[in-house]
Amino acid sequence: MNKTTGILVLGDQLSWQHPALISADPADAVVILAEVVEEATYVRHNRHKIALLFSAMRHFAVALRERGFQVEYYAFEEALPTLLAACERAQAQVGFNRLVVCEPGEYRLREQMQTWSAALEREVEILEDTRFLSSIEDFSQWAEGRKQLRMEYFYREMRKRYALLMEGDQPEGGKWNYDAENRSGWRGQCEIPERPTPPQDAMTREVIKAVNAAFPDNPGDLSTFRWAVTAEDAADELSWFCTHALPYFGTYQDALTESSPWLFHGLISMYLNCGLLEPLAVCERVEAAYRKGDCSLAAAEGFIRQVLGWREYVRGLYWHHMPDYKTHNTLNATTPLPDWFWTGETDMQCLSRALTQSLDLGYAHHIQRLMVIGNFALLAGLDVTAVCEWYLAVYVDAYEWVELPNTPGMALFADGGIMASKPYAASGKYIQKQGDHCKACCYDPKKVTGDGACPYNSLYWHFIDRHRELLSANPRMGLILGGWRKRTDDNRAAVVSWADTNLLRLASL
């Protein structure tokens, strides 16, 4: 029986707030979900991400049918090459007069969708993704006329708009940002709570088996799969976090440790980014915990800033600057990505742990991504495109709209300062301060040159030296550059020479 409307639901749009589903009549709509080859293979996705999305999609299909929708579901084994091919298959099998889609999160897919109407010989309506708290148009209006698009000012407007952690028109506690209180290293000051693993049913176990078979060379150890695949289980994950980890989240959100990959982090970005959790509800849940006295203002503000501020900001920045944003390489970083980025086999303990964890679990928290992995890529001048593809491939929560601004913009300064006010470059001293990796490392964070010297140290000063002309125009870099210039010629030459040695033996660090 022909349907009037076909609704394509993408794997990162598994939400009842999907704009096409909110007003859909189950009697007159067919919902299409498809595990297609292109989306699963355009980068070397972590198996955790593929398994999470495939299982969540299959569970969402069950929920749709329970609500009376007809669902056409195409599993990966059917080898449909593209999302368009899935829509063509559904059109042939069921028939529909028009196709409705929600705008995708990636520019390349949005460009493809512009051609679908001609291919399907049907109207294709692309709806605004109203699941975000700031529309693409909202961000463009905010950005208009501004010389610098800094997240902090965007975040303040979002706080006011949604009345989160506000006292009238003023921020709760008199300050907008409590980041200065959220930078402690963790060294056993309190116990890290043991996280329960979300339940796995037969459907998820079958998906894990199929993903292992179909993607044998992709990163990801699925014996450790611990992700929720339904909205209900994702909500349970959020509740657990608010009760057991949120009280310490703020204090230790920048900490690095050998003891735990999770520490006190939320582990909900993957659910926000695929639709199992809604951002405003998450922020309100954390605010409620603060109002009840279950966490500090610094913890609640730090968390809400990441969701209401950072997440919305990077998405707006992505669409505001695409497609040119993807081509930026201000620092001319072209050094090939070392093979050990795909194995974690480096003697640098902090980097090895961050890489191995990322590859095996599909997860690392923001300091591991920015100040360990991203910092090394910045200092070593690693190829921007290769680094971006690595980040997009490895993480469970990675989609281009969030990965691209964070990687070339925040981590690599490849956009020349569109996003960050200065390069996020740091020596080994920062990593030593924030964590306990250095104790187990063969490199000494106190040494800059010579055998056993931490590579981050000489590479940091090499970065400062080779980009000194560009950095001299940045007022936030004046003190660092001044200190470098005050060194003797011999000292600067020795540091740069040792860094050159490290760069030449990059593959064996």
C-alpha cells in the first residue's frame, strides 16, 4: 500500500523530537532506516561507533513499529551503497509521494541531498534540525558583524535564552564561568566510582558479532562494549552520572590518570550526538542536581557549558564556515601521521595511553583529545587532513560537525584563530601537572634535550620558534615569545636541534 510520505531517519537522529516524526501520521508514513556502506566506511570508523549506531537504529525501529509506523529497515548485510539507494529501494517496495528528511550533520551529505529530488522524481523536503538549541540561522545572526567568534560570549547568550543557572538576568553566583576551579589533577584524593555497564540484549549481541565480522581491520575492542542503545538506557546513564560522578566532575574534569579511562566524566556525548538524549533536558537535569545541593555550582556550570555552550557553538561555527573551513592549514602542517597513531605503540606514556584507550574504547575525555593527542599533533606539525580523519574515525561521538571545528580549530590552530584565541600548545610540564602518566614513562618531563628528555618539551619550543613570526601578532603569546628570545643563541640552537632529531625519528618515539 502506497504511503504519502517517506521519512528518512539517519543514524544520528534517533529521537522522538525528530522534526519529521513529531507531526507524522503513522497511518500515512513509511520510515526508512538504513545501515549503508558509504556511511559506515567513508572513514575507518571505530567498531564501537558502528555497533552503537547499528544497535540503536535497530532498537529505534522496534520502538517505531510499536507506535504504529511502517518501517523499512535495511541492514548492512544488504550492501546498499548509499542513503539515496535505500530511499530508492523503499520507493520501489512501498512507494511514497514525497520524502522528508532532517538536515544532516555533515556538509557532504547535505550536498548529496540537494540532488535527491531529481533522482527520486519526488519532492524532497529538508527540515531544520530543531533538536539543537541554536539553529544555523541563529548562529549566523549572532556572528554577523563580529570580528571574533568566541565561544564565551555565545555561551552567555545561550544561558540567558534558556534561563539556565541564572538569577534573573545575571549568572548564578555572580560569574559566568568557573573554569578556574575545574583544573585539578587527580591523584587519589577520592574514590573513582565503578560504573555499571548498560544491559546488552540479544539484538545488541548480534550486532556486535556482525560488526566484528564485517569490519575486522577497524579499531575498537568490542569485548569492552559498554554503551546504551536506547533512550531509556541512556537516561539511566545520565542519572547515574548525576548521582555518582557529577559532584567531582568539575574539580577533576581536566585530570589525567592511569587509574581510569572514565574518571568522573559524563559519557553522554555519544547519546546526545545520535539522538538518544536531548540537550536541554540534560542541562536541566544537571541544573536540578545543583539546585538540590547534589553538586557544586562549578561542577554544574562546567558541565552545562560543554553542552549548552561548546556543543552548540562548534556546530554553528561548522556551518558558518563550511565548505572552506575544511581546507584551512594556516601553519602548513604536512608531516605524515605516524603509524603508531593506529596502534598506540609509542614510548610516550601519556600519548600511548590516550591513543590505546581511544582506539580500543572509542572514547577519551577532552584533555586527552586536546592536550595530549592534539597537542602532540600540533607541536609535530602533523598533516591536518590526516589528523582530522583520525579523530573522525576513532571516537564514538565523532561527526564532522563537531570533529572539524575541534580538530583544526581548537587542537591544531589550522584555522588561524577563527575558533581559538591562541594555539593550545604545551610542554610536558602541563601533562605532568594534570596527571600521573609521567611516573611510568621512560621520558623525563624535566628534561628538554638529550636522551630521556620528554619529546613534548623540545617540540614545544621548536613550535614556538618556527612560528614565531605568526605568533608575534598574538598578544596572548607575547610572554612566551619574550622568554624564548631571552635565551642564549646556543641554548635555542640546542633545543631546536634536539627537536629536529625527534622529528626525524618520529616513527620510533
